[in-house]
Amino acid sequence: MVSKGQIKLITSLQQKKYREKHGLFVGEGPKVISELKQENLKIHSFFSVNEHEITSEHDFHVTQAELQKISFLKTANTSLAIFEIPEPKPIETNGLTIALDAIRDPGNLGTIIRLCDWFGVKQLICSTDTTDCYNPKVVQATMGSLARVAIRYIDIENYLKETSLPIYGAFMDGENVYKKKLSQDAIVVMGNEANGVSETIEKLITKKITIPQFGNQTTESLNVATATAILLSEARRSTEM
């Protein structure tokens, strides 16, 4: 059974201001919930249509209809959990880091988080105007990788000014990434879906790189998540060269 208070709380967590106020976010489905639990994220409350999963006072057995009422998905899965937002981890000053300059699409951000997890990038730096990583759509798109990548929202202009690492930036007129060996101690900046890297951040880039186009020349650009996948693959391939 879901109480009115629980429905009100869960519904409010669609909005960033309430996620920040309560320090909570929502994950849905056995896969996502299991992955987040394995990384020791604390559960505030758990709702499931499967009675055998109800093992504590913070667990609630619900019908599929009740779950649909609180789900952020068009078709509810079999479970939903509210997690506590963990404290941000300290920023590391070595290794490969992805920095996002105003990424707005939740699906793109979620995919980039999964890519960081896959390619062993432990740190993701986001501008303050990048989509919130605890947005329900982002959480679902990460499929649990959210808990394995340290994500920080900061003033990336100041961050880039203070670093001594090489700063790569993805641009249409950069150096062919397939002809360049990328450093494993570096920052790779990915720009906004519509406008690319902002002018302010562009001035701080030390090495512009590009993914060369082989096909139809009328195609304007790659999706930012796709471009991130290619650049991360090339960066890791550099270690085998």
C-alpha cells in the first residue's frame, strides 16, 4: 500500500529542487535498483509487486496499479526505490576525465555516464547548467553506472583554468583523433548538443580534436554521446599503441 504522503514525496522527486531539498532520488526496475544497492547507496524506501522482496520496515508491497501511480515510466516495472543522494567525492587530479559543457538531454547524459563506467573513467565533471544526474530519465539511462562514476557539478571554467593536465576539446575543425595518441592523464571536454563547446571554454582548450567524416557530407555532426563513445575508445586504444 502506498500512502498519500509517499505518493507526494515520490512525485516531487521528478523536480531537481525537491531532490536537493530531500537529498533523495528515484530508481526503477530490478536491474537499476540491484546495481545501485551493490554500490552501497542507501535506500530510503522500496516498493515492489513481488511480496517475497519485502524484507524490512522500509519495504512496501504494492499492486501493479499502485506502482504505476508512482512510476515515472510509461509502463511501470516491478519495483521502485527511493535512494539517498550520496556525498560528492573529491575531485581527482590525474587519470582520464570527461568534462561536460551544458549537456541538456537526459538520455545523452545517462549514456555518457554508462560510457565512463565501461571505459574505466572514474570521474565526470559537469557544468552547473548540465542536466542533473539524478533526473529520473538519467538514472534509468545509466542502468546502475551512476553509482560507479564520481560526478561533480562545478564551475568548469575555473576547473579548467586551474588544471595542469592537457585539455582536449571535441570540434569539427580539430586534429584527426585517429592520427593522434591521446594522453591517459587528460581532460576531454564535450560540448552542448546544439552549440558545441562554448566560446569561454574553447579558449581554455589546449588540443582540439575531431572525429573525421567518411560518409555523407551533408550530415552536420555526431550525437554527443556517440562522439564521446568514439573518443573514449580511441583514448583507451592509445594505451595499446
